[in-house]
Amino acid sequence: MWINDELLKTILKVINESDEPLETKEVSERVSKLTEGVTRTKVYHRLSNLRGEGLIKGKFIGPGRGVWIWWSSGKITKNIS
């Protein structure tokens, strides 16, 4: 993780403060309230990186293009399947 990346820190804060899994759109909307000039593409890219590093979890759901949902590692106890 890049230590000076404020967007990553904001995304982690949003994910960790949520009690439920969030769709990419929901994460993007919450991050936009805290940080200016953020696109959904930037948020999705950072979410994917955080997932790759094991700091958050994510799952692709739905047919076709579907959506990604994201949650904090080990925090959500509801069934995600």
C-alpha cells in the first residue's frame, strides 16, 4: 500500500466503518463526500488493489456485468454468498 495515498486511506475508512458489504457505487458515493475529484474508476482500481493486498474482501455478484461488493476482512458476519 502506498502510505501517502489519501484516497486509499479514505476508502479503507469507509469500508471499515460499514456494518454491511457495500457495492462499488456506494463506496464511491461515500468517498466522494470526503474527497473531491474522485471518479468511480479510481475508486474501483484502489478497491481492487486493496483486495489484492488482502486488506479488504470483495466478491463479484450478479449475471452479465454484475456488481462488486466489498467488505472489511473478517468484520462482516452475514452470509455473503
